[in-house]
Amino acid sequence: MALVKAETAQGFQSLPALRQIGLMVGLAASVALGVAVVLWSQQPDYSPLYANLSSKDAGQVVDALQKSGIQFKVEEGSGAVLVESSKLQHARMELAKEGLPEGSAMGFEMLQKEQGFGTSQFIETARYQRALEGELGRTIATLRNVENARVHLAIPKRSVFLRDRSSPTASVMIDLYSGRSLDEEQVAAIVHLVSSSVPHLKPDDITVVDQGGKLLSSGSTDKGMAQTSTQFSYNRKLESTYADRIRRLLEPMVGSGRVKASVNADLDFTITERTQESFNPDLPALRSEQTSKDTSSRSSAASGIPGALSNQPPENGQLQPPGQAGGATPAPASEPQNSSSRSVRNYELDKTVSHTKLATGTVRRLSIAVVIDDKQELNDSDELVSKPWAEEQLTRFTALVKEAVGFDAARGDTVNIINSSFIPAPKVEAIPEPSLLEQPWVWSAAKQALGAIGVLFLIFGVLKPIMRTLAEKGAQAATAPGGLVPAAAGGAPGEDQLNLSGGAPPPARLQAPGGGYEQHLDTARGIVRDDPKRVAQVVKNWVGEDG
């Protein structure tokens, strides 16, 4: 090993100064390139931690990552915070524990901050309203198609006078994901969510707008149309229930997926209220009775106020005989009498008052259509063949369907079942599994493999040939095959020197060893034995020069 190093050093020293400098620069560049390749292969892949972070949130995220000891880097162009792909979820959980990123929307955590001494009621009310808007925006942003949302509330100050009171209003700005949209039910859900979160806020006073400036919900919602939409949903749900009931009933006998049912339900959504008052004359009851009776008699005896009129003799008066004066008074005659009676009776009849509200959404008519595929049977050759169903079997299926849906011929229900051969559905190709190149670990392994290949190439393709060349040059300088160079004064070669010529680089020279003739002869024999080709070339050169 020491001999190889000495030969390499001697070969390097035998080169010109310019080539030595170039060789040193090349070796340094090769080593630097190898180190760079190794570092590149060992460098982990980085992924964005969060997209579209504001400068404030990015600063807070960087501070939290530094405290947690998670390696990160900031992209120069966009300022995005990148972390190692293998630690992405861990970093997000650490940030979530710290409540980051906060985002531009602030919720009720604003109320947790310290309030300055002497804060006015107006500031507190405005801060509460801003917190409520932030909370509503966060809640709406949790919807699947919504990326971000902002809510603006206009809540007027409550007045003690009823005539001067005004209702609050709200505006919702929604930022949807690319290619996503909201249907009417989702917009209605957002409207009712906001109206239920703010006191005295009506759904008609809420406006929803998307990022394209499209009005999704106007302030004046037609209640009739809303009711129609609800009725339509109920109708479709009822039809779907009937169709599912038919399929579950027939598929065990026909086969899974071999029954197609469609139901058309005609519903009556008329709202009817009726009030009825009836009396039963067969059940009277005495409620009250009042009876009065008057009796009076008429007499001829003097009566009244004493006076001249009272002393008038009675009409048709008779004089009494003198002997009867002061005697017994004769029996008076019968006096006439007057009597009257009056009776008032109040009867209460049996009365019934009923208020009836008829149910809405009643079924007025059902139209049912069912298609059944041919039955599958095995023939004599044990091959699966399709055959149509018999009429008796279709009749049985019709009776079962009628019982399943509550068939009523009086209201005009119809059931139609036919047998037809289904066209086989096209085969759905299975989703191909991700190729090997799409696996996440492949690129990391490929990077490390490229780094190893690059290092091996530099070692065996660049450094090793250079070192071998230098060693050969050193060996040629130490002992040239087939030639002896005797030592001369000052290290200059003597007259007896052998060199290798013939278009090769400057011939390597070797100083002749000391000793006698026998030692020189042994050295020459060893050189001939070790490298006969070079010796033959030297002899050839000698013959050419001497000839």
C-alpha cells in the first residue's frame, strides 16, 4: 500500500505544473460533486404545511415550529412554510394544539382578551357583534363545498317604541372551492342557520352571495314556492318508499337486480278546515222553569175611604123590617173570584261543536309500473338459459304488488307488470392500483439509489482511473521496462538508459541499480519476465535506431 502511494505521488510529480493544477481542480470538483450528490439523496422531501397563510399566521406558525423542534423551511418565492412530508401530520397536530392558524376570522376568543379600563358599552357591543360574525363564518366554512365565508350583521339598536323598531338583517359572502356549487337546500340551510343564531332575524332578511357575485338567496323568498318544494320532496320520498317495498318483495323470487319498479303517486295537498255545530232533538233537558199564579175575588160590602161616596146606599137596596133591626145578619151570598197562572220553562238541547282539519298529502291515485327480467334456469346441458315468466306467475306478482302498496280500485289505482329481457350491464373495469412509480417511497429510494450510483461513478469512473494512471506513471518513472539508467551526478540520467518510445508520452526512466554485471543481468531478466511485450518493443526500437 505504501508502495502504491509512493508511485502515485511520484507519478503526480512527474506531470507538468499546469496538468497538476488541472488534476487537483478536477479531483476537488469530483469530491464536491460526490458530497453534493450524497447530501441531495439524504435530503427529505418537503410539503406545504398550510396553503394561503397570511403573514401574521405564517409568523405564528414559524414560532410554534421552532418551539416544537420541527424542522421547516420557508419557500423564497411564495413564502409558504414547508415541513418534511413524513412529519406533516405531526406538525399539524402540534399547531392545532396551539390553536394555529387562527385565520382572519376571530370568534368568541376575542372576548377572552383583557378589556381596557373604561371601555364603553358601544365598543363592547361592537366586539360582541364582530365575534358573532366570526363564529358564524367559521360554522359556514365547515360545509363541504365552502372554502371560506364571511358574515356581516346589521343589528339596529332596540327602541322602546314598537313603531320605531326595525328588524336586523344579514349578508353572507361565500367563497366556494373551484368547481363546486351549492344547491337550493344548502343555501336554505345557511339562511336558517344564520337566522336561528341572531335574535329577531328573519330568513327573508338574509342575503347569500358567492365569490362570483352571484345572488344565491334573495331577501324575498316566495313561501308558496318553498311549500311546493317541500311537497315535491315528500312526493318523491313516498314514491321511492313504494318502489323499494316492491323491489324487496320481488327480488327474493326473481333475483337481485332483476326487478325495476316505478311508482307515480298523485297526492292531495289541499288544506281543509271545517267547523260543525249540531243539535240532537231526541235528548232535551230542562234547564230552568218559572211559574207564577194570581187569584182575586170581588165583594159588594162597603169599602174604601170613608166619606160621602162611601155612604151611598147600595144599588137595589132593600129595607129591613123593623122587627129585624139589630137582629141576626143573614148569610152572605157567594162572592165571585178571579185566578190566573203563568209558567215559563227553558229547555237545553244536546249540542256538539267540532273543528276538523283534514290531513294534507293524502293519496288520490297510484300508478305502478314493474318490469321483471326473464328467469334463469339450467337446461339439460347444465347451461344457464333465460326463459319468460308464465302468466300465472305474473298474476301472482301483481297480487303481491297490490297488497304491498295498499291498492284501492275505488280511487283509480293501476298496476302494470310486464316481463322483458334485460340488456346485460357493461362490465365495469376495476380501478387500477397505483403503479410502482406513483408510490411515495419509490422516489425517495430512487433518489438515494441515484446518489449511490453517482458516488460509485465518481469513485470507479473518475478517481480510480486517475489514481491508476498516476501509479503507472510513477512505476514507469521508477523502473522503465527493458531499460536501465545509471545514476549520474546531479540526478541526471547517464548514457546507458532504456526508454519506451513510439508515440507514447515522455518515456519513463529508471536509474540503474548499483552492483556488478550479474546484478544488472538479473534485473534485466526480471523485467523481461514481468513485461515481455514492453521489452520486445524496446528491442524493436533499438534495432530501428541502430539500423
